[in-house]
Amino acid sequence: MTTRVFRSPGAYVQGRNVLDDIGDHAKSLGDTALVLGDEVVLDIVGERIEASLEAAGFDVDRVLFDGECSEREIDRVVDRHTDHDADLIVGAGGGKAIDTARATRERTDGALVSLPTVASTDAPTSSVAVIYTEGGEFVEFHVYERHPDLVLIDTDVVTNAPTRLFRSGIGDALATWFEADAVFQSGATTLFEARSTRTARQIANLAYTTLREHGRSAVDAVERDAVTESVEAVVEANTLLSGLGFESGGLAAAHAIHNGLTQLEVTHDATHGEKVTIGTIAQLVLEGREDAFVEDVVEFAASVGLPTTLAEIGLEEPSHEDLAVVAEAACAEDETIHNEPFAVTPDDVRDALIGADAIGRRLDRR
Ligand SMILES: [Zn+2]
């Protein structure tokens, strides 16, 4: 296949206090807006979003998010959207509220503003939503036709959120270059079922170099609630660069291994980005990268406070059976691990996890 596809959100706005300018940036998207977020998020940012939208002439309604991106919740929000005759929905908060807004927009055909209040994953810029049952079990990974019309991220808000979420975003973004590069080399397809582009590959690479150049000082600053240029650089890497990079560049072993790890209940306290970090290190081992190269990535991950051993994501002394369960799931037929430029078996994955863990443990003892 030779068709190459690159897609992206309509606009991306990032900076300190940009929350207060949402009305100006969203002006062309309609005149009736529905704001969706949970109670905690709307307590922090709700009034500022609404004031800015109203100042720009929007008629604004708000709906409290119930915490799960489920079919029932999407139906409820769609009803509110229809009742209010909204032409714009603002999804504010973490991934689940934004995903619910994304699904609502798809069914109402209005505009979408994605407003992440944390920089914990690269999902906010994407066209992807993860749907769960009301009880929180995974149902499906859905790729929508359209992207957010606007992604708006206030670095002051992000910096005041828990530092662990910011570190997790670095973990998610750390995978992007290695996965996009594997996909580019193998000629596998991306999330858009097309070949990658040189553009997506370079964006993924820039995500990686930005993290390496600014990651440590950004985490130091976020721990003290300070917005520095390094924080701005890493928020952009975690959100925009990694978001464009994973969708248009494609996923490979790291996220497949993450998905495998979610099979084990004990890893559920670890965040997406924390488990992805283990997946990234295992991918490098799987690819047979040189010791010095893997150790350099492991040391960087540890330096920004990300896990580098299985114990750190809840897997103290995992049995061979546990790792086999992870490896089998990671190698499921439709998994992105098969985008690597070589064939991968469950045995390879299990042993790559053991090898990655051994490196993490050795460097930990040093
Ligand atoms: Zn991810």
C-alpha cells in the first residue's frame, strides 16, 4: 500500500491562562455551547471557561460528567446537547470526559473543543476514544472520522495538577518515537489504516528529543507548581507532538505490551503512561538495541520518576504464567506489536519483559 495519511486537530492553543481566551479561539465554531466536565474539574475551571465563552457571545450550558465514558453516559450527554440545541461541546478534564465529548460530537455533528486539564496522555489531540461499560470495563477503542476543532491546554492548570500525571504523560510520549519509527521501517499501517508520513515520523522524533532536553527540569518545576519554558516544551511534547506522532505515525510493541499488562489486576494502580514506559523498555530489548542505548533510556525514565522495573507497576516477583498472560495478550492478532519490522511471538515478549526488568533492577541498585 502506498497511500499516506496525516490528520490533525483544527487548531492547538497552549499557554498560561489561555483558559480565559477560549471564547475568542472558539468563536468561529458556533454560538451555543455545552461544557462537560466532572465536579472537581468544573470547580477549578468551569467558571472561567463559561465567562470567556459568554463574553464571546455564546449561550452556555453545563453538564456534570458522571466519571465513565460509557454508552449510557454518552446517550445522556447527547440528550443534553440536543435539549440545549448546542453547536459546540467542550470536553474538560482527563481522557474520559474528553472521550465522552468526542463521542457526543460524533452523534450530534457539532464542533468539539478538547480541553485537557492534565498532560498525562497524548489522547486529547486525537480522534480516538476508549469506551467502557458503566462498571469501568473496557469495551472498545474507537477511531472517529473527525478530530477536535480546537485543543486548548492551559499550562498553569496542568502544572497545578498532581506531578505524577505529568510524569505519566512523559512516559506515554517516550514511546511515540520508538513506535512510529518501527512502523515507518516496517511499512505497517497507522491508526488511519494508511502508511506513515515523513512528517509524522519527524514529529514523533521531536517529541523524544524535547523530552530528553527538557524532561527533568520540567518535572522539577511542576513539583513546585512553576511554569517554565521547559514545562511549556514538555506539555507540547506530551500532548501535541506525541498525539500527532502516535496517530499518524502508528503504534507498535510498547502500547501492545501496555495492553497486555492491563490483563493483570495488580497493575491497575499504575497509570497508562507508567505501564507504557515498561512497554517501551521491553520494546527496545525486543528490538535487540545495544546495552548502552537501552540503559540510557532506562536512566532517563528513572530520572523523571517513571517506573523501570515490574515491581514498580505492581508486579513483585511475577510468575512465568503471569508474564505469559501479558505476552499472549500483547501478541493478539490485531495488536500493534505486529507493526514491528520482524515477527514477534509471545515467548519473545515474555523474555523481553524479563530482560527489561533485569536492566531496571540492575540500574536501580547502582
Ligand atoms: Zn498511550
